Amino acid sequence: MKKKKVNTNILNSPDRIKERKRLNKENVFVDFKLDESLKDMGKGKSYYIYTYGCQENESDSEKIRGLLESVGYTEKLVLEEADVLVLNTCAIRKNAEDKVFGELGRLKQLKRERPEIVTIVCGCMAQEQDAVNLITKRYQNVDIVLGTHNIHDILGLIKKCYDKKERLVDVLSYEGDIVENVPMVRQSKIKAWVPIMYGCDEFCTYCIVPYTRGKERSRLPENILKEVNELVEKGYKEITLLGQNVNAYGKDFTDRSYDFADLLTDLHNTKIERIRFTTSNPKDFDDKQVKAMALGGNIMPQLHLPVQSGSNEVLKRMNRRYTRETYLSLVKKIKEAIPNISLTTDIIVAFPGETEEQFEETLSLVKECDYEGAFTFIYSPREGTPAASYTEQVPEDAAHERLYKLNELINEGYKKGSMRFLNTIQKVLIEGESKNDPNMLMGYNENGKLINVKGDKSLIGKIVNVKVTEAKTWSLDGEYVE
């Protein structure tokens, strides 16, 4: 007998044209309040979350956990055993989407076996018009599609799905409010993600994020400082400030003059022991921010500064709005102000029209900047972005050859960056057992280097002195020093 098709109720659907607009409206700040009618709806039920992509998604998943557990759901470690399945997706590259579609295909059988399961697709992929259309047509096993701007509505949508036995699509094509005090279950008791702003207004020609995350909107500094002080009281040692472009923090304020450097300075005066941030756009990294970073202390000597290409022609086609020369000048200022800094970056190879000579310019910039690591990628077309329509695509074999050549150089930087810590005493925040050896502990030094160390498990959660005894390409080994 043919299975009855479930009705799909489209409350709001993504619209690429609307997503590109930047409305001149002030941010709306809202305090989250749990609807009392939802209070016990998860009692006796469980959930499973699979998070794809960046730290922003990891932070969003912590909020989803908090929301689900606030109404009684408990977390399962095995997907097949859960009552609610959440796929928090990424759209930055096509292979990220392919992984999600592959998983949704695999889950069709589970839905046939357990039709009462509620499957939710949220995150950046859920903000994409084409992806949502495909999900609603081909993946009847998906019950809820929820965008990035209204994850705080997830409980109400699950309740509606239960009550009305229908599939729901609720994706806002305009920016949602800045919602504070959403319940959160953090993955770590030691380190915390702290979003300081949402969205991106850069519109790099290859990037889908301004469409999926909306316009830049900053949290109020008093709310950020309150959150960090509460984390200190709970025993957290380290925070990472999050934003698609943290350097643009505060530029959208209309009632105050307060920027990212001001926030860094204020956080420097709190009792949190370590501060990191990601990710930065070189265009917005000014001298005031360099000065704030140079305060040192709890501001870690580590910076991820995406360059994407070393060629001015390619940077212009990417709409990066800085040049090779201004980037190198910024790097010089940063290294003069913070001599011990570890610098990492993002690089895209084989951007449409990139010549061999332009690729060589990227290699020369990598040598000049002396990076200690990088995330490197072959250009991936994203439907709806300007670069997807560029005609001069680089042949696949040439693209892979360039990536291989670049990675050889980057790996030399990783190794060199590790070697400079050999035989030194490093302050290491011990996070837990090593993934590869349960007899070893692992943690990170101030520069963000992974260090494995022999020591008692009582050291977990503490910042301790470690003497580095061996420097490898990807990690360091060391001995605990009392």
C-alpha cells in the first residue's frame, strides 16, 4: 500500500532576493521567555544533534540543546535511538551540502521504521532557496526546516509538528531579532563560544554566508560582558568571541560609539583567563584593534586572518576590498606589536580566472607572512553568488595540483611554528584525555598549539606549565612541570 503523503505547511520560505537586501532598520533586542504550554513536552523523549561546519553552528547547537533540555528532552549519543533528530547544517561549500543530503537519504529507512521520529534540518543550508526546495520535494522524511534567524522557535515548531501531523518550513528571509538569554547547554565546562555579532555585509563574490546569516548585527556590550562574567563564576577558563567578521562589531550601533577594540579592552579587564576570537576581515582590522590585542595578558597571541589570495587581481574579483600590499602592511604592524603571535589564514585556490602567475603570488605571500597554519580550499561554486556565474573556471586537475603545492608550503609553516616551542615552558590549558592515547592528556598553549602531556587527570581544567620535549608538524609533546 502506498504511504500517504504528509502535508507541507510553508510558514516562511527562503527568498534569495530578499536575503540580499540590507534594510536600514535598527536591531531589535528580545529576552527569550519559554512558553509555559511547552514546559513538559519533552518528558520521556530524547534528541540527537549532528553539527556540521563552523564555530557559529557549534554555538547554535548549544542553544538548541539548551532549548530541548529546558522542556525535558534528554540527549542520546546514538542517532537511531533518539526521538528528535537535528541536523545543523553548513553551506559554505558544496561538499558540505552533499554530506547532509547523503545523511538525509540514509535516514529515510529509519523514518519508515520509526515514523514518530521528528527530523529537523536547520543552519545555513536551511536558509538556501534551492536546498529547501529540494528537501521539501525529495526528502519526505524531513519534518521541519528551520532557518538561522529563528532557532529559538524550534520548540514551538516541534509542538506544532506533533499536534498537526504536518511538515513545516519556517525560514525567515529577513534578519531575526537578537535574542538574549536563550537556554544553553555548552559542550565544554572549560572553554566557551561567545557570539558577539551575527551576519555579514561583505558579499565576497564566492561566499553564501551574507545570504544565509543576514546583515551584520551586534549584541550589546553589556550583555556580552555579563555572559563572560557569568562564565568566570562557573569556572570557565577560556572564551572565543564569534562573528562572521568580528572586526565589524559595533559598526551597526546607532546609539553609541563602541567597537571591537573597545570590547576587547573591556574583556581584558575581566577575570576570564584566556580570550580568543574568530574570524577577522583584514579590511576592518585597524590600528586601534592591533593596540587592543597588544595589551596581552588574557588576550592570546593568536590570530586567524583570512587572506584568500595573494593576487590583487583575484582579490578584486573576490570583492575582498583590500590589496596584497595593505594585507602585508597589516601583518607587519601586528607582528611588531605582538612579536610572539601565531598567525593563521584561509586560502582559496583556483578561483575562476586565477592564472598560474596569480597562484604563484599567493605562494610568495604565504612565505612572506610566515603562517603557522591555514585552512586551504579549492574554489567551490555556490549557487546564487556572483562567482558561480564566472566563466573562466580552472580545470580540476590544475586546481588539485595548486592545492597540493600550497599545502606542502603550509605544512612547512605548521612544522616551523611547532619547532619554535621546542624545549620551552608553555602554559597549557588541559582539556581532557588525548584522542589517540588515553594515557596522555591534551590541551592548548597560548598560541593555540595542541600539546599532549603526561599527567594526572586532576590537571583537566587547569592551566599548567608544560615543558615541550618534542615538536611535530601538527602537535607538540611535553612533560608537566610542577
